[in-house]
Amino acid sequence: MRDAQPLFTADFLPTVKTTFVHAATLAEMPNGDVLAAWYGGYDEISPDVRIFAARLDHATGRWSEPRPIADRAGTARGLGMRIKSLGNPVLYRDRGGLKLYFVAVVFGGWGGSTICLSSSPDGVQWSPPRHVQASPFFNLGMLVRGIPWTYADGTTSLPIYHEMGNKWAGVARVDAAGRVIDSVRIEDQRTLIQPWTVATDPDHALAFLRWGSPTPGHVTFAASSDRGATWGSVRTTSLVHRDSAVAVIQLDDGSLLAIYNNSPHTRRSLALARTRDAGATWTQPVTIEDDRAPDDNVVRREYSYPYVLRGSDGRIHLVYTYRRTAIRHIVFNDAWVAEAVK
Amino acid sequence: MSAVWGAFALPSLTTIALLIDLVARHRLLPAADRRLLLYGMAVMSLIFYPMAIGLVHVDAYRFGYTPWAPFALAAIGCAIPPWRFRAAIVVLLTLVAFDVHLLPSMNLFDYVVDPFGGLFAIGWCIARGLRRAFARVT
């Protein structure tokens, strides 16, 4: 039963005792609960980073206490190698159960990363992490961030990107055992990473890309008309941003809603914009975060890394990094978007 | 298998064959067959790894996922002269290993070449080239 009345609520995910949190992800459980995961620690790529998870009880609307579901030591044991830190998690529930794809930094920065995979029947017990073989060159430089989706044959479309050497974005097709059975790049000469793909119908998909350059740019996108097997040339939207992640969800009326940092310089503004023509034109952005406070060298005033998921009840859950110290959770519905983002 | 190799990369069948030959004190592969495999790995490494890290905007690695890749490798195996049949056997074993999914990868190229073996093969080719050039000079 979908809400007919506009709905918009905001809260925070329960806090953990870390000075830093980032990159939240969501998956819906079979009973309608929502599982959220994010990574936290002292800072990015610090050795104490762990991936935490909390579960939203759909009946009570309350989050469970966060608990770590992956850490450096366990990942090192699972992979049989030294791990420096952990990064972006991506939760996904496919026909085989719950999966957690996440980034493990082997050496250096994000360029020295590899993709790991754990699975769970219930979101509580997780298998030891294992490699996802995604690159022939030491299987390094590969990361995940965007939401996966499932093909008709049950395999998973996993957005991936590469940060070792040159940066590029792509989509891997992963089988039930977590093995990559195909991989395609979204070719472009520009630095475009963190693809967020949306399957608009069984044959067509769009991939929205983060402008990965330190100079101001735009959200870009590419289209596929063969179930993601090949991607067309990358086009530029009117959505201005700079080196920040973007998330997109399809609404009931077929339009697409993008959540992105609407600023050519910072991540202080988080906005929604909507397209009714598959990315060609966009509505005026509607701001949901706009922080104009002066810099104080204490608070990292950014509202970033949106991750969006539609529940089976039709409600749209949005999570994003809030000042790098909390994860904001917003719930809204199509009726609210129809009124707010015209 | 990955733990044995060091987790960074899977050993390709070519590298495994060369290592077994090394352990057997080169009684399995004649020197010319060995050279053929090392040249092949060096060439493939020079083609694929720059593509893998995005230095070249072509993704030949993807071909290794296609059903055509084993046919292409079989054609290469058939092109090996009969007197280098042991190198051809290594190619055949590579195809068999791929067919039974001996390694976690589903990409044929990971069975043919790996970064450690490829970098060694490139180094070996350079060293051999320098040795021959030096021998000509002197």
C-alpha cells in the first residue's frame, strides 16, 4: 500500500563511537526492514575503520544499535593478505540473499583498493570476505559505490570504478557465486567515476557519473539499450557539481530523481533534481541541505555520498554523510516529490 | 590458490607451467618452447596491463569473458609449429583449466597471463635483448 499523501521525514542513523563516518548504503530485508551500512573510524583510510550496520524496524520505525560487520583484521584473514583499511560498502539483496560488497585498501590510497564480498542470510552473520576478481592487474584499483540491480537471469549488475593509474567507470556482471562474468567500461576521456546505474526498463539503463576532476563540472550520464552490455557516449547534464557522488532513483511516473551536491566548489549543498526525458533536461534543483556557516576547521561541513533505495512499500529512503560525523536518513515518497520537485 | 600465490594475483597456467619446469630443472620444456611462452606472456602483458590501468582507452580484457576467447586461444595453439608441441600442450592445458574453472576468474586472460609472470617475462625479454646486443658489440 503506497502513501497517497506527501511524506517527508528526517532522522539520523544511530551513532557509533567513531570520529568519522561516511558512504552509507541501504538494502531492504525480506520482511520490509531496511538495513543500512556505512564505514567509520578515525578518518578515511585509517587502520581502525570498520563497516557498521543498523537495521530499521519497519513496524516500529526504530533503528537497532549499530554493530560492526566487517573490519580490517577479519578482511585480512578472509583475503589472506595484509589490509590497510576499509572503504565504501554496498549492500544488496539478490535472489541468493544479502550481499555486502566493500572496498579494502591494500596499500597507498584508494588506488590501491580491491573489491571484497561477504554474504549473509540475515544481515547478522556474515561470511568471511573474499576477493571479487575485477581487474587483471593485481586486482587492484577497483572500488564500488553505486547501487546494484539484478538481471532477468539472476546475475547482478555491479557498478565499479577504477582509481589506479587513470580513473574510469564501468559495470561488472556478477554471478551468484560472486564471480565477475563480464565487465564493461563506460568510456570517456574525462575523469568520471562512481557510476550509479538505473534500469529504466528490462532493456534500457542509464549510468550517472561523478565528475571526478577537482575543477567544477557537471553530472554526466551514459545510456545502454542492451541491458548494460554496452554503453553509449557520455553526455553532460545541466547539474553542476564537482568531484562528489550522485544517486538517482526512478519514480512511479517514470521520471528520474537525482540527488547530488549542487555546487561547483563544495559539498555544502545537497539538492534534488528531476528529469522526465531520461536525463536530457532537469528541473530546478530543490535544496535539502544548504550550509553557509563559515569554515571553522572543526566541522567538515559537507552533505555528501547520497544513497537512495525504494522500499517495497513505495517509500524512498535516502541516506547521506552529514558533516562526516553522522549519517542522515530521509524518507519521502512520490507524492512529496510531485509537490516539491516540479 | 590465491593464498599460495600471495593474494595479489592468480598464477596463470603459463606461469604455473614455467614454474613446474623450473622445479623439474627444465626437463619438461625445451628452451625454445620456454622462450615462446615467455615471449607470449611479455607481449600480452604489454598489451593488456596498460589497458587495465586505463592508460589506453581500449578494454581488450573484456574479450576474455566472451565465448570467442577460447576459440581465439585454440587458434593460437594450433598455429604453434609441431616441433614446439610442448608449448602447444601448455596452451591446451590452459583451455582445459579455464573450462573447469580452476581459478576463481571467469576471464580467459587470467589463465594465460598474470602480472607477476608477465612482469618477469618482460624483464626476461629485456635482459635477453640486452645480452644479445652486448654480445654483438663485444
